Amino acid sequence: MDKFYYLITEGMKNVWRHKMTAFTAIISLFISLFIVGLLATAGDNTHKVLQYFRSKYKIEVFFKQDVSNEEAVGLIHQLKKIKGVRTATIIEKEDAVRIFKDQFG
């Protein structure tokens, strides 16, 4: 314990003797760590924003009128197998007409 106390007291004496050198070292360390912290925070926030936007993609697929309901269901199952596709739903023609009328009058 005496060695530790000796090291601390000698360190403080030397910091007091060489004020300008100690001050510049402390300031440069502070600035360096501050910049590293800012970059780490910015990188983390950028990653979170990108993840948010990636989760909001919405792609609509329209089939020709001659496609049967069974073919559409088969295509939906194939779409669900694609990596990154979370949901896929079929909107029947009658529902699509109703949605169109609700949105556009």
C-alpha cells in the first residue's frame, strides 16, 4: 500500500511541476476519446436507422386477370420462401376494387 501511495503522490507532484505538458496530454486524451465516442454513437444510430428503413419495405405485385387463384397461391408460397420476405398476402379482386374506391373515390 505504501508503494501505491508513493506512486500517487509522486505522480501528482510531477503533474504539478509540469502543468503545461500534463494539461495538453489530458486535453488531447479527452478530445480523442470524445471523437471516438461520437463516431461510435453515430455508427450505432446509423445502423438502427438503416434497420428501421429496411423493415419498412413494401412491395406490391399485381397479377394479370387470367391468373387463377391456385396459381396466385402457389406464387405467394414461392415468394414466402425468399430470404427477407416476412409476409405475403393475396388481395382478392373484389377487395382490391373496394380498396381502390375507398382511396380514390
